[in-house]
Amino acid sequence: MAKVKLIWEFRGPAAKRTAEHHCIHLNDFIKLERIDGEAIKVEAFSEMHANASMIINQDDVPFMRAKLKPHRGQLVK
């Protein structure tokens, strides 16, 4: 099954902390909704830019997009 990486971008002086906090909510949400999520992590690009991401099955993308509104996504190979 194809996998998709969903990404939420955060900018500003609290970007990394906000992304870390967002990952906590992502973990809670996938447990509550019984979604097969993996590789939930934070990537910091600078002091002012970070993102939170998670990898899910492509079949779950419409549900996750409607509920959590990621900023972008990309196919994982």
C-alpha cells in the first residue's frame, strides 16, 4: 500500500516547540481514531522554521485532510 507523508509547517521563534507540541496531538489523534500512523517527528530547519510530519496509508489521506488540515503532503517511496 502506498504511504503519504503529511506535513504541518510552523514559523516564528516558537516554531520548534509548536511542532513538538503538535506531534503530541498527532499521536493522541491516531490512537483515538485507530489510524495506522508512523514516523511522527519534528524537523527543524532554522530557529524560525520547523515542521511536524507523519506517515500514513494513502487510504487514510482524505479523512486526515478533512480532520487535521495538513499544509502539504508527499508520496513516500
